[in-house]
Amino acid sequence: MLNIPTITRIINFLRFLLLTLIITSVLFIVLSKIGLI
């Protein structure tokens, strides 16, 4: 069974991963609109 700190760590990691993905997507869209890619 998972203890509470492990679950919290996993949730924090997933939130960090999601945030990174969102930032990367936004940057890619902005660069595409500017025309650098």
C-alpha cells in the first residue's frame, strides 16, 4: 500500500509535468504565430 507522502510526491510530480507541458505548448503556439518555426 502507498503511504501518504508517496502519494503527495506523485501528485506534485504530475502537477509539475502538466505545468511543463502547458508552458511548452503555449510557447510552441506563440512561436508558430510569430513565424519562427
